[in-house]
Amino acid sequence: AQSVTQLDSQVPVFEEAPVELRCNYSSSVSVYLFWYVQYPNQGLQLLLKYLSGSTLVESINGFEAEFNKSQTSFHLRKPSVHISDTAEYFCAVNTNTGNQFYFGTGTSLTVIP
Amino acid sequence: DTGVSQDPRHKITKRGQNVTFRCDPISEHNRLYWYRQTLGQGPEFLTYFQNEAQLEKSRLLSDRFSAERPKGSFSTLEIQRTEQGDSAMYLCASSHGQNSPLHFGNGTRLTVT
């Protein structure tokens, strides 16, 4: 079975500072990895995905994540955060043998002015 | 692409009553998922349809829960004899193929009093 661990439940960071949200997964087969963002009272929105190819993937709003197979990680980073980045972030994993997406418990990012 | 829509946005019901939620996926998506999300947790998989066939159900889905997707388009999730533990956000998502990212609706928040 697959699982996802997000060790940091809450991450406060000052505006314009860098941030890293950690995600580790466990799986015995090849994985596909995703980061979703959830704003209050809204559904989840896809932020970025890793399916194959380059291990470094980027989103349109400055986030990036790197797939590290040896460390089974897919950490999310942004060099300079904005107030508008305040939200809940979820890491998710899927495999080529299953239909389910497994989600972590989420990291609440709070950007402090 | 009008997105995934869910109805209603909020539902308050008394314990023991039956409730039904509706999900309209993105029109060209053949896969439809139901997830449940409680406070401080990531989405938990409930069930999955490919076209009109329900291919997978979570053990979380007790006998009081039933989902349908009669014509391979919209889906309904019914909870019979609701219990306070059923209070949660119920999320619907759709995708157009295996490992394709999930597109989520804004969810239906259920409160059982």
C-alpha cells in the first residue's frame, strides 16, 4: 500500500522569506506525485505534478518541487512567499497499478506580513 | 471546461435522516471520485467510478453509504441514517485517465446535529 507523510502540520513564515514544505511517501512501485493547494471553504486545486521526465517541476506561481527517488521525497519550495500563499497544502501519490490517490494530512502555511 | 460542481455547498441535518449529494464532473472526464475530508486531515478515498461502473470502494464506506453514476455523467452520494461522525466535507473529483490529476469541486459540507 502507498502512504504519504507530511511531517509539518503548520509552517509560519514571514513574507518574502523562502519556504519548504516536506513530503515523504512510501510505495513499492513507481509513483506519480502531486501537490494540491486548498484555500478556505474551497476544494483542492492542483499546484504541480510529477509524472515522468525531469525530477524538478514548477508551477506558474513560483513553487517548485523535486522528486527524489532515493529519499522517497517530493518537497515543495518557494524562494519568496506572498501573503496570498497562505493556504493548506496537500501532497498526494498515485501509482501505475492503482486508481486511488493517497493524500497526506496537509501543511498549513501562514505567511506573516 | 466549467469545472467540477457539487450541490449543495452546505447541508445541516438531524441524526438519523438521509442525505443525498450531487456531483457534476468535467464533461469529458470518465473517472469520478468521492473523498471525505475532516478537520485537520487530508482527503480520504471513499469510492471511484470509471464511466458508470463503480470499480473501487473504501472500507470507510459503510453500508449506510451508497454512490451511483447512472449514465456515466453526474454522480450521487447518499448517506442513510446519518450519524454525528458523518459530519465532514465531502469532495468530488474527476479525471480523464489513470494518473491524470484530479480536478476537485468545492465540496459539500455536512453537519449532523
